[in-house]
Amino acid sequence: MEKRNNKPVNPPLWVAFTPILFLLASLIVCILTLGADRVLDLSPWLLLTSAVIAVALCYFTTSRTNSHLLSGLRKSARQIIPAYPILLLIGTLSATWMISGVVPMLIDYGVHMLYPAAFLPLACIVCALVSVMTGSSWTTIATIGVAFMGIGAVMGYPAPWIAGAIISGAYFGDKVSPLSDTTVLASSTVGVDLFTHIRSMLITTVPAICIALVIYAIMGYRIQVQSEAQIAEISEAIRSTFNITPWLLTVPAITCILIIFKANTVVTLGVSTLAGLVSAIVFQPELFNTIIGQSNILAGSLGILINGSELATGNEILDPLLSTSGAMGMMPTVWLVTAAMMFGGAMIGTGMLSAITTAAIKRLRNRLSLISSTVAGGCFLNLTTGDQYISLIIGGNMFHSAYRTAGIRPRILSRSLEDSISVTSVLIPWNSCGMTQSTVLGIATVAYAPFCIFNILSPIMSICIAAIGSRMSRRSSEPTLA
């Protein structure tokens, strides 16, 4: 190993694991002593403390310099900073779609159209379809997912089960959509044709989503839902507060058109926010004027976008669903994403991530161990980098030579990376995906994670298919993982 000042460039393995073990132990103590709801508040400080520990240990045990640390931070920042405007726009979208009556309308229509016992699997299927068309699990969850949270709550379903069904469907659709940025990234990083990668993904994702749908269907018949009288009462509260009209469907229709024409995510969310705001002024004039008070339309609109609004219908179930916090409500998530970026940058810049991954690859012996290690490594990268994009890039570069040497098809690597990184990112409280969906759906990541059946099964299914071992060896005509 290269030496400088009698110190190795990369830290010893036990040193590399120390910040991670501290972070995980701290989170477990936090959950056990303070509850899952405090994770979002304390996670940034735990991540920053872990980053400081990583940097301090690096200075004592390696010859790495400030330039190494800055390089790691820049690499982490390049992937995470573009998420900031998306997060803020999700907050503004939620606020305008609520006061415009779009989400209340979808809730009202949904509770009358959907069969309560079949709600969970239907929510999963619809979110999957929308996610396939949009190529974005984030957009799906921030729009139709929020509506389903309201519908399910009105029906009497526990919030963790609703969130689990929504996330399972949204992430399944994301993984099999040719419009998904992570799907494109996973295939391009490994050097696999996009549709070849998607066909390979179906081998693991279809069984996983089918099992998830069966479980959601069973739970739908086991969970006691609200009576028709209670649902009618909530529907009446919605209609007495909002002007419910089919014209409100114009707003989500505009969003769908933008998605079909592959508009930029920021543009799509921004235009959808503006459409929701205009609809609030046009269709809910009395409610809009009540919210803005003495302010003029411009100042009142900015206040709604920044701070959201609280709506009172007189129904204790409905009121919390209709209250929004605008862009400011996303600031804790932005702060957490920033802390995750610092931790990920510290792990990369100090060489700790490299030390751990190098040690893991040295222990690979056969096909099953290689694929299992890819899955485990993907989950580990999600834990340490806090971002699925960085994890996909690092994972692809880390394992490509091992797969080429073993003669395993490149698409197996890209599939294993997606099964273990893209799908599980939403289950980790300090990952950008977990933070975002927790904020959007209003439920802690650790609370909904056990009910994201598809996301839990995907990495397991990847290993099971590897154990069967069919059609994994690379043909001579197939490209290598260059």
C-alpha cells in the first residue's frame, strides 16, 4: 500500500467501520429511548457527529490531506445539491394542490369509488402505473400518493400500511420505467442496454410486487375500516369546505402532459404548483381569501407557497390531512439531506468507504457470494453515502471487474444494484429518499419501512434468483463490463 509520512493512504478496516457503527448505534438508542418521531430531528446532528469522527480518525490514522476530503465532499455534493429545488417544490406543490381542492377532490372521489377492502392493493397498483408513466417515484408519491394517504386515512387504514402500499407501487413502477433516472443510471454505469436491463429487472421485481399485492389484499380484509356513515360525514366536511368540481382534474392533467413530453422535473413541479395556485384562486375564492386575510393576492400566494396553510373543516380526522406547511415544511428535510451529504463526503474523502468495499470484494469466491455481496454492498452504500445516485455509481465501479472475471452477465450486476440500492434507499431514515418520503407522507421512515413489502423483498429476491442461477453466465457475444 502507498505510504506517506509512515501512514497508509486508506485507514484500517476497524477505523473505517467506527463512524458507521457510531451512527447506527446512536440511531437505535434514539429510537428506543425517544421514539421514531424524533429521528428526523436528531439524525442531522448524528450524521454530522459521525462525519467529524471520520475526519478526526482520518487525520490520526492516514496520510490523507484536505484535498482528499474536499474531493469527497464535491463528489457527494454534485449528486445531492440538485435535489434541493425539487424538495422545496414538493412542499409548494403539496400546499397549492391542497387549497385548490385537487387533493380533497381526489379523496372525495376515492372514498366513493374504491372498494375499502381492496384499497391497499389498488393504491399499490395505481401508484405503480403512474410511476411507470412518470419515471419518478418522488413525483408519484408527492401527488397521487398524498391523495391515497388521505383516502386511506378516511377509510380507517393505519398510516404505515398506506405508506407501505404507496411506496411499494411507486418504486416498482420506477424500476421498470424507461423514463426513470436511476434505471438509466444503473444501466449506463454498468454498460447495459436500457431495455435489456429492464427485462432483467422484471425477473426479480415482478415476483416481489406480486407477493406484496397478495399481502396487501389479505391485510385489506383483516383491517377494520370506517363505517359508511363516518365516510359520508368526512365527505360532507370536504364538500362544505371546498368547491368540488371535475374541472379540478385539469391540474393533474397538466402534470401528466408535462410528464408525457418528458419535461424537466423542476419545470414539471413548478408548473404544477402554479396550476394549483391558479385553481385555488379560481375555484376556491372564498377559502383563498380567508387564508390570505388582509394580504394582496401576490403576498398571500407567496405566504401559502412558503408557509402552507391550516384548514379547519370541523372533522378531527380530516383537518390534519388538509394542513400543509409549504416550502418551509421541507426545510428539516433539506437540513437532513445536507448532513447526509457531509457524512457521505467524509466517508468518501477519508478513504473509509474504499477500505470497506475493497475488503469485501477480496472475500468473494463464487457466483452466489458475488451477487449476495453486491446486494449487501448496495445496502451498505445506501447507509454510508445517504444518496442512491452516488451508491449506484460507486457500486457499478466497485463490482464491474469481479463480474467480468466471474463471467457473469453485465445485466445481473445492474439488476443487483437496482434491487439493493434504488429500491432500499427509501427505507433508510437519513437517505435522501427516506427523508423525502417521510416528510411528504407525514410518517417516520422507521414507522413505514416494515410495510414496504416490495422494497424489502427485492434484495431478497435478487439473492434467491442468484441461488437458482439460471441465465447468468455471459455469452461470448455480450459486452463486458468495460
